[in-house]
Amino acid sequence: MIVKHPREYVVDKLQYALNPKTIAVVGASRYSTKVGYKVVDGLLTWGYKGKIYPVNPRADKVAGFTAYKTVKDIPDEIDLAFLAVPAHIVKSVLEDCVEKKVKIVVIATSAFKEIGRGTLQDELTQYCRDHELPLIGPNLVGMGSPYLNFNCGFIPYLPIKGPVAMISQSGANLLAALGTSQKDHFGMSFFVGLGNKADVDFCEFISYAGRDENSKCLAIYIEGLDSPDAFIEACRSVDKPIVTIKVGGSKIGEKAAFAHTASENKGTNDAFYDDIFEKAGAIRATTWQEFLDISMALGMQPAPKGDNIVMITNGGGSGLLSCDHFERRGMPMHELAEISPNLAGRIRAYMPMFGSPLNPVDISGTASPVQYKGAFTQVMRDPNVHGILGSICPTAVTDVPAVTNLVIDIYETYKHLGKPFIMECQGGEECQEAIMKLRDHGIPAYPTAEQAVNAMVALYKYGQIKNKK
């Protein structure tokens, strides 16, 4: 249902969705294949420190905890009620939650508006709004935070700690991001699935993330946006980069989005959403990979103060892919002579005579760690350089681990200058290890030139957005 503005009572209570002291799991099960079992198991497995109260009228114990017949029977205050019960029971459980003065409810249950039962969903939503009981969902996978050891839902694992807050209507894509976090060191501060987002809206989680000290960038997956004005208001109030991806715009996708999360897209098109995101000051990604790549960069690095980006590479091919893609993205590279008159001469000292001091700067396939260090140091120290893109191509003489370590050292030494530093490592296992190590030290690193360029372009765009605010 539509919200006109982010509601303060909702934003204030979202803390109980991610950091509750007490949880009632309504529909908690003794059977390992059930969602109600997985919720309790996930809380325990990942180290939740609060109190768990299973609610199951047919059980005395669940996972070793005393089970209660209703939420009202629990002898404690309840911060969060997680509902994994059939749809026809939800209303009576909500009534119990209101009587119990539960602070927030999450409904994992499906079979609401997405299958044509919009009236039922709206009635439940209005009931919760009348009693100022925020409702997250229905039809969602869950939420969590690695900083709080909190995994609440039917979610197999937590992400690694990091800067990106992910707010997603899709549970499947959210789970994909969690898997990417584990596999590729994509760090997250918290994540939440909104599902049908009947009550709690994007705008309220955006406002919450704006206050969360661990969240440096917001990544928002959208299937439908029924409160665009509130979305714009929330985004503009947050002093953090926001990345969006909007799906369901194709003819068949419009129908699929409704069947999935009851998201309505009739009468809208890409231009409609482009306008919303521009007004909101959000950066729109068009592919899932770009969505992840630029969110990570925006969470880790500052925006450049201008478009004087210098690339240092030991591979001419990587440089050519990069400069062409910069131009395709509307941010053409400048030659060193245009950026800083003496910079090319200073870098010449760190390359063989057959190297190229243009931009990209090709220090040649024989480049040693010493040459990389000298070239990177010169561009870092030059006040006319606004950002650095480094590239490693693993020739037989390239010491990838040594170059990786010196990049980390240079970044730590000069990060006070506020220049973004991005790396591309194109190669095999040694480059994959380098990417993981660089990411672990706060440096966005990617396996292809295009990904690295997209990340730098997004940082530049965010700088322009900040200047307009």
C-alpha cells in the first residue's frame, strides 16, 4: 500500500527487525524441512544472543525451547514476531501481536496479492497501520546482519561484514548476493527481503540505512515502486550513495513481477524510472553484475574530485579495453600531458623505453613491483590526478602477490588524500586471490576492465550527485 512519506514510527521500530532482544517464531516447527524449523535453526547456528520463543500449539518443545500456544502466552515482551504460518491464520496472529504489544512483525507467508488476494493483503496492512505495528512482507525470505550475528528467515548463511546494505524484493536474488558475499568477498552491513512490501516500504528502510553506522552504500533491488514520492524523499535525505536496479520492464517481465511480488508496472517504462532515480539522486544499474560491482565500490571508496583518472597497467590490451569503455560510458580519459604537464616525465623513470606514458600508462609486461610502486606513487602524489585505476596482467615475470601487497601499502599510505583507487586483475587463480585480498583491505578489485571502469564511473557520478544536493 502507498505511503506518502517515510513514517517515523516505522523507521524507529526497524531496529527491532535487525537487532531484537526477543523473537517469537510463530509456526516454529520440529521438522527440519519446514520454514519454521529453519528460522529457529538459523538464529542458533549464526549466534543470535537474544531470547527465542517458539509458538506452536501442537508442541511442548521446539529445538529445546519451551513452545507456546500463542504469542499472548509468552511471559516476556516481544520485539519481533516472525510469522511462518498459513495465510488464513495470519490475521488472528496479528491480533495477538497487537494485544501483546509486539514492536514489529515479519510475514514470510505467501499466497496474498501475488495470487490475486489483494483485498486480504490490504486488510491486514490497514489493520497493522491502524495499530502502528510495522509489517515487513509478506512473501519474503528474511533478513539479517553479519555485524549482529543475526540470521532470521530461511537463509542458509550470512554475508561477510562490509559496507553495503541490501534491500530487495526478490528473495532469490538476495540469496544470490549472500552467496556472492561468501564466495567473492562482497561485504554487507545488513540485508532485508521486502517481498510484497505491503506495509513497510523501501523509503523506510532507506531512512533506517541512512542512520546505520555500518552501512556506507545502499543497494536496492526493485520490482515495483508504488510510492515514488516517498522513495525520492527518503533517498534525498540520506547522505550515502544509493544504487538501484529496476526489473519487470519487459512485456513478459511486467506479468512475472506481479506473479512474483504483486508488483504493478502498468503505465510505466524505463524513462519513468530514470526520472525517479535522477530526482532521488540514485545511480541505476542495468545488470545484476553491475549492481553488485558498483555498490561495492561506492561502499569502499570516495568519489573523485574530478575526471582526471590515470590508469597504470602492465598490459596494453587491458588499457585499450578500459579507455574505450570509459568513452562509451561518457567519461573519456585524458592524456597525462593534459592532466599534469610533468607527470609523464616522472613516470618515465619507472618503465622501459618501449613503455607508453600516455593514458592508460603501459609500464610493460616486464614491470616489476618496484616499477609499479614508483608509477602508483607518482600518480597518487600528483594533486591534478583525481583517481587511480591499476591493472595486473600475469605474465611469466609478474609477481602478482608482491604487486598486490604494494598496492595495499600505497593505498594505506595515501588514502587520506581522498582519491579512489580501483584495481583490475585479469588472469587465473593468482589474480582471483589478489582480488579477494584487495577487497579485504578496502580496495575494489575486479577480473575485467569493464567492471573496473563501471566502478570508477559510478564513483564519479556519485560525486556529481553530491555536488547537486
